[in-house]
Amino acid sequence: MGGYLTSDQHGGLCAQTEPLPVTKLELDRPATGGDLQAELANESGEKPPYRRDIEGLRAIAILCVVLFHFDLGLTGGYVGVDIFFVISGYLITQGLLLPRHLGVRGILVFWARRLRRLVPALVVVSVVTLVVALLLLMPDELVAFGKSLQASDLFYSNYLYYSEAGYFDAPSLTKPFLHTWSLSVEAQFYVAFPLMVILLRSQLMARHKGAIAILCALFTLSFAASIAWVRTNPSLAFYALPARAWELLAGSLLAFGVLRAINNSPANQLLQAVGMVLVAWSAWFYSANTPFPGGAALVPVLGAFLLIYSGQSSPPTAPVSCLLKSKPLVWIGKRAYSLYLWHWPLIVLLPNAFGREPSPGRTVIGVVLAIGLSDFTYRLVERPFNRWQGSHRVKLLMILSVGFLWLASILGSVLLQSWRGLPSRLSKEALVLAAGARDVAPAADRCHTVEPTRIQNADLCKLGAPDVRPARFVVWGDSHAHAMYGAFDRLAIEYGVSGEHASYAACPPLLGVGVATHTSDACQRFNAAMLDYINKHEFRYVFLIARWSVYSSGHTPNGMETGPEPLLVEAVGAPRGGVSATSSQLLFARGMEQTVSRLAAPGRTIYVVEQVPEAIYPLPSSLARATLLFGMGPSGLQPRRQSTEARQNFVTQTLDIMKDRYRIEIVRTHDFLCDAKTCRVVDAGHSLYRDADHLSAYGANVVASILAPVFDEISRAE
């Protein structure tokens, strides 16, 4: 995590630090703070004043992130990462501008120091997490874990997670090192930015305006890329350095002296207050549905910029300064890097260890463990490497120890991938359950995310006996329809009929509405093509299948899903910030009405398949883990019928109303899968699901039995 540079200096609440003389090079440039300053002071003789307010700002940033990730009410807490970026850009630029760091040798020293600062704590967390993962994770999870561990240790995890981003990607809460994407962004910046400093050396030494102009140009290009990509490629905008560099460059520009210090106390206090308001406002009012980073990131970045800028000469008794320099925040700020490293693996692995739904008690345990481990790591790992004291033998021993652990972590990540997650660790029962994660009908993928041109060319996937024509039924829906492909194919073969199938990821068969997470009109074009195709070929039976509740109500409460919710909007590209469950429900009713009314035709029956119950965590791995570690059955992982029906209540009511106006039938999956209290997730030792909400191929075949009477009717129809 960025902006982690700290110092071991202490002081009383709101205590003022006496400024020390600076060289001519430091003129027109604000004072800095942190361990980087202390290191430079030891080697160059310069002693920039320590900035307790930056330490406090770092604490604000990590608290935002932790509160957000632990789901403690701060819906926009992810902006803490952006604050870290600004802090980091400011501090590292301050270091690079010292005279002895403007040459090639100085850059090499800088890189070595960055490795010494980043790697020890990261390696400790990596090795500990690796050991725990070996105990808790299933083979497929371990393979994915190995990939992410390798990417994290080598600082390219941001691009790994970008490459994996997609509808069928593993959810965020199954990736213990997902948070290291920001470390990778910063590490890549640490490599690129010093090289640019060398190129601009003459301008830097002379404080030339041309250097500032170049930095401003890079800032502008990066900011423009962020704004453009957040609409066209949100994952790239989130993870890629080119779309994030402007946030780091904001701090760099400040360190470079783009603005002269203001010695006016009221003005500084006003700027501090504005900065704090911007940070607090974005953290409180932003949500997963806010398009981010893009223009929205400008608010917390500007807030952090103003706080750092005004804090250099703000009186220590000013309210914001007093807050930022307070002992509790300074204490947290010193441990921000370790706290960032520890908190996310705990969030991911604790549910695996407990094997049950989230609870306030587990959240408390997670927070306490994160703080305790961060303090331990700060005292025993971070601080010794930051101070870098002792004999050459001691330093060599420290380097060799970290180097050994680093290589062990990387080797472990490679072996996990090569050995396919070590399935030999598991019992036969656990392996069968875990295999559900890969249980997809072999031919299903060709039928998923079908392009409209294929539909227009009558190139849909065929179901049933190939020599039986014409096709009498069609399946239309999103990934939940894709999950049931094999079941429909088997039923069609058994009953001697044929049909066709087409599905599109995160695209419900609802006409006249858009999905908030989509950046193009591909879903609308797919739906329009399907409607035309169905009406043209006069199918007598139409099956509509989708994860209805996620479009009408959003993600599962307290569940595993993070990020923008696939709620409904009026049109593609509509701002996600205004999306709500209420507005989405109205659009759902309208979209379903349009779909059913335009499908309605004499002699045609429309079957709407009720969404299957949703679990909290990926069921195959969770079931296998419960069997392996605790010898327990699925009882603690079964969705509760009451909560399932409450979540889908609006959808159920809407469909029940439409039954009176149109010839539609509702296939009740809940009545089949659930008793009065819970919904089953296992049958004959097999997982009915391949994740938390999609049926496995085995599960689809089990559920398909409720469709047998329908196919009996289809087979008898003339």
C-alpha cells in the first residue's frame, strides 16, 4: 500500500516541530516527513522536518480501507487507496529531489531502499498466508492462490487481476492477495518515475519550469485515460498504472513545488478543512456503484493534496492539524503498511476457517487480529529494516533472511500451480465436493455470450435429438441459463424433442432496460435479436432464466460479492451513482412486462424459472472444507428459505401479477430445493452449485426433474 513511509519520532498531542534549515534546492518546496526523510538525513546530512500530519493522514486512509473492507458502514472507504497514492507520490519525490539522488547511482540506491521498505513485511505476510492457505484452501483455490502469490511477490498483481476480471472470475472474497494490486501500481511507478527524473535532471537541478510542464502533461494524459477507461474498460481504469499515475503525480507535483507554501494561518486552516471535507465526503457518500476512479477519484485526491499542502505551515493548534497529529492517529499511521497487508488475507481466510455466515463476532476477531499482527510486524520487521542499524554482519543476516523467505514464497507459488493445488491433501469426499467448481456441461460455453449476428444467422446451440425438427422450445437468459444447458439437453433427448439455447453474461432477458455494469449496448442487442428470432420461428415454449434478484435488488446482503452491482438503468452508460434497489425494481417490472407482452402469442407458453437460492460463499470449496476440517455436513452453509424468499419477494410478486394477464408459468425451484427452514446444496455427496449461486451440471440435472412434466407436454404436443 502506498504512502506507508513512517518515522519513529513521537511527540505530544498537537506538539509543534521546530523547522530546520534546508538547502537552496529545498527552497520553494514544502517540507516532508517520514522514514524516508530520516534515511536521507543519515546519508546526506539533510534533515527535513518530520510531518506528523502526514502520519495522521495515512491513518485516515488505512482506517477508510479497513472499515470499507470489513463492511462497517463506510461505503466509499476504498478512496483510502487514492489518498495513499498521493502521499506516496509526494514522499518519494521529495527523496528523489535530494541532490545525491539525481544521478544514476542515487537511483539505484533509491530502488534498493524501496525493496528494503516493501519486501520484508510483504514476505512475512505472504509466507504466513501461504501456510494457512495450505490448510484451508481447496485445489482449484490453491492454484489461483499460487498465481496471485507469485504476482504479488513480483509486483505485477494489478495486471493479473485485470486479466482475470470478468463475470465468471472468482469473487473478490476468494483472493487473499487482491489488495496487493495497489502495491504493484506503486512499485511500477517507483521503477518508471526515477528514470524520468534522470532524464529531467538538468531541469530538476535548476528548478526549471519545463520539468513541471512535463509532469503536468503526464498528469493530464493519465487523468484523461482514467476518465475514458472508466466508461469503456472499468477494470483497466481501476488496475492499470497509466490510469492511476495521475494520483501519484499529484503528490509529485506538490513535492516539486508546483504551489508555493502559504504562510497565512487562516488560509491554511481553510484549505485543511476543505481537504478533510473532500476526503470525508467521498469516503461516506461514494459506493460500489460510483464509477471509479475516473473523475470521481479527483475528490479524494484533491482532498489529500490540500491536506498535505496546507499542513506544512498550518499552526499545530488548528483543529485539523490537531486531529492529524494526535497520538492515536500517528500510532495507526506508523502501522498503516502492515495493517494494509494483513487485513485482507484475514477477511478472506477467516470465513474459510469458520465455515459459516458473517457475524459481528468474527468481524471483531478480524479487526483485532489485523491490528495485533500489524503492530507485531511493524515492531519486529518494518522498524528494524527502516532504521537499518547494526554491524555489516547483522545487515547481511537481515538481507539473507528476507531473501530466503522471498524466494521460498515465490517457489511455493510456482509449486502450487505445478502440483495443481496438492489434491492429495484431501479425502475422497472432499475432492468430490470440491470438483463441483469445475462441473459445467461440456458444450455449454459455445452457447454463452452469443453475438447477435449468430442469432440472426440461426446459429444457436441445438438441444436434444439432432434429427428432430422443428425445434419446439428455446432457452433465453443470462449465466443461470448457461448453467442449466446440460439439463435441458438431457431432457430434450429423453423426451425425443429438440430446442435451442442462447445466453449472455450478466444480461437478463428484460427488454427496454440496461444493466449498470455494462459499458456497451451488447446486452440490449442480444435481447432484441433473441426476441426477433423467437417470434420469427414461432417457438411454442419459451424458457426465461436469470439471476433475477441481483438485477432487482443488488448483491446478496453480507455476501461475498464486491464491486459495482448489476442493477438496472434506463439506458447503457447511465451514471451508476444514481442506481438504487427501488429504481431497479421499477425497471425490472417494466422490463419483464415488455418481454412477456412481446413474447405473448396464441399457443405459446412462457416459463419463467424461479432463481435458485443463493449461498454466501462458494459452495464446492466451502462444503469440502467443512467436511475436511470439521467433519461437518452442509447445515451451516445452507441458504435459509426465509431470507431467500424475502430477497426475491419483489420478483415473485411481479411474476404472480403477470400470470393473470399473460400465459406464463412459474417454475418453482424453491419448493423443490427447500424445506420449511433451509435449502439443500448437496445431493448424494455432490455439490448442487459450482459457486454461490450458479448450479453445477450435476445440480442442474437434479433441478431439471421439476421440468419433466413440461417436457412430457412438449413431447405430446402436435
